[in-house]
Amino acid sequence: MSKSDEKIPIDSVLLLPDGKGINKAYIDIILQEEIPVLCINQNNKKKKLISFKVLCDNNENFWQQSGSWKYFLSSEDFGKIKEKSAVKTGDWELERPKKTAAANKEKKAEKGYGDELEKFAEMSVEDKANHLAFDKSQLDMLLSKTGDDKAVAEALVNSTKDAALINHLVFEEALHVIDEEAKKLTQSIVDNTHEMVKSSVQLMSEEFLNNNLMNTLVEKSNGTIVQHMTRVFLNGVAFLSYFNNLVSTSSAIQKLRISFVDKYRKFYHSLLPGFPADNIILERVFMGGMRAIPPDMLNKWSVGFLIHDIGKASAVEYHEGEATYDRDIVIEHVKLGYKSVMSKTNYPIEASLITGYHHEYYGDPSGYGYFRAYLKQFKKQNPEAKQEYCITYDVNPIMDFKALAYFPAKVLEIIDVYDSVTDPNRVYHDAMTPKEALVMMREEFIEKHHKLDAILFDIFADFISEKQKALK
Ligand SMILES: [Fe+2]
Ligand SMILES: [Fe+2]
């Protein structure tokens, strides 16, 4: 036994032969971190400290084979693995890719923003703005025609993709100049993006977006970040339009009110423990009551959906690469996004809040973002003050800490997680089917942890199920 073997404590954790206690996510971390395994021969008590990876290369399931050797991890390492895994499962969006040589090779051929970025990189800001105006005119032309699903989906995907790429490029430029200059530089892009988004929202409120068609078109672009941004925007807008129809044309709110006590009270009481249980009613969940989103608000929120991950600009290499999971870099995309939308552009405040608050998870430790940081500060200064509502539609109550969450950010969290687990490009895990994704999200993000919003999630699940039915 070498000297280093002695460092392994006696209370080491056994890697059970049936795989209990050790799952796939743990193994990926063990491999990434190059964690060693203590091998003990049960016959002669001989010990060896060997890298898990070396053993794995030799036999993929070595610890599950019966034989004279048993395998152990130190308690300290096991704790580290568990902690890393918890952080990772809390952030599906940015999980590291699984290492398989073939998949990695394929992956390397792609860049976060794809080949099309070059085309726009060569254009002046004015030309970029004109391009967005052209995209908008294409959308407007389709507004008067009806029935051509393919043309509508194509125009929506193209304009969203273009806007995501153009915004990314102009933001990168804007980061290098002082705020005042940056605002001037980005103004024509801000205006044209806003106009293009308005037309998309209008078009989508009239057409039922065929998801399969949309996904096929999105995949034509080979940048994974731009694909994510395109799908999230289009699904987000489609969901808000579904939400508006639901709350304005059916007895949905009445139904919710009837089922509230049995189905939701416990969930929301855990978020607002300072109130007696019978005070937890639908009007306390949605400040001002659940209602349709007015058009101007809808447009501003949709702009926020489109640029929500704009902060990934500074670390594309990381977000698309194979580096070990780094929570600081992951958090950085929210910080950078929020700050740059706020200070380098004249995008509405709604859009910057969405960028900065889209991973809050109702304060769950696996989430992150600006809201929790500001709330902590506020609580320190106002120890008596308490949040009276779960969700607000409006900017002021979220800025004044009257509510725990901002409506569009809670919607975006759901769309974001759903997109990431159903994303066909993730090589870290196989893409889930819509049904699998909804089951997993309910279990992990609603029942086990109160991260997503329970009512909004149920509406989202109906939205996805109806889309699926429409495809059959
Ligand atoms: Fe994000
Ligand atoms: Fe995202």
C-alpha cells in the first residue's frame, strides 16, 4: 500500500455492487474530478488507490462485477460529489456535456452562435438594424395572409434567430464603450428588435405554432445558444398567448379557485409562511389577481425572453465547451446580462429584470440571481417587512419587495428548464420527450423542491399537452 492510500479514512463509503448510492451524475463528476478509488481485495486485504477513470477505461461497470475486489470512495470525496451533483441538477440549462469521443468531435464543429454569426459580424450597425426591419416586414406580410403554417414558422424562426445573433454582436461591442456611447450604439437595434418582437407576438396570437415544424427550422442553424434563445422566445410568446386566452375566455380562474385549497395551498404557504393558512388564496399568489397580460406588457416581456441569455456573450467558450462545471461562470451570465441590458441599452426595465431574475427558483439555494441578493439587503435594513404576494405582474412591487417573484421571470424559468431537458443537442443527457420532461419537472422542481411556480407549471403542462395532441 502506498503512503497516499493511508489518507483514505476507515469510514469510507462503499460503492455498492448493485449501483445503489451511486448514480450516473455522480460518475460523471468522479470522472471529471479524477477522484481516486480505494480498491480492497477481500481475500488478502491488499489495498490499491487507483483512478476511477483508469478502472473505468478497463471495465465500464467495474464496481458492479462480483469478484474479490471491493471499491471505496472517501467520505470527503463522496460529500464533494454529492454537493456538486446537487448544484448541477439545480441548473439543467448549463450542465456539462458528457465525454464521448464521437459526440465531442461533433460538438466541436458547432459554435454557440453558429456559422451565421459571421454574416452579421461583417455588417455595420445600420445594416444590422435594416436587416431586422426587413425581417419585420416579412412577418407583417404574413399577418394579412392566413393558413400558410410553414411560411409563418419559417419567418418567425428566421427573424428570431437574426435578432438573437444581431443583439449578441452589438452587445459585445457595447461592452467595450462607456454607457452613454453604448446606448447610442445599440439604439437602432433596440428599436428594431422591439418592432420585430411586436410583429412576432401579433402573428403568434393568430397562429397556432406547430412545434415540430418550429424545431426542424430552428435546427437549421448550428449554434446551440442561438437555437436555445430562438426556441425559448417562440415557446415563451406562444405560452403567454395561450395563458391570455385561458384566463380571458374560460372559467379557468374559477376552477383554480375551487381546487386551490387541496391542490396548491400547501405549496404557497411554504413560500409565505408568515400568513395563516386560510389567508393563502389565489389573490395572494398573484398580486392584483390572475388576469390577462395587456399588449404593451406582453411585448416588453417578449423582448426579455429574446435576450434573456445575452450575458452568455462573454463566455461562449465556456457555455459551449467542455470545461468542468463552474458555478461562478454560470452565475456570471445573469450578472452580465442584467447589468448590460440595464446600463448599455434603452431596453425596457422589464427586459433587464427578466435577464437578471430568470434563475431565482423562489430562493432555492440551487438558483441564483440579483433578486435574492437585493432581497437579502432589503431584509437586513427592514427586518419587520414581509413579502405579501408570491408573484407580481408589475415592476414596482418587485422592486419594492412586495412580492417574491416577477411573473415573466417565473414563466421563463419553466420554459428554460423544459427547453434544456428536451434539447436534442445536449450530449450530456439524452433529450427527454415532452411527457418525460413534464414528469421530471413536476417531481424535481415542484414536489421535491419548490423552485418553479406550481400554478404556472400546471398551465404550462396543459399547453404542452394540447400542442402534442394537435400534432396527432
Ligand atoms: Fe440563463
Ligand atoms: Fe436560457
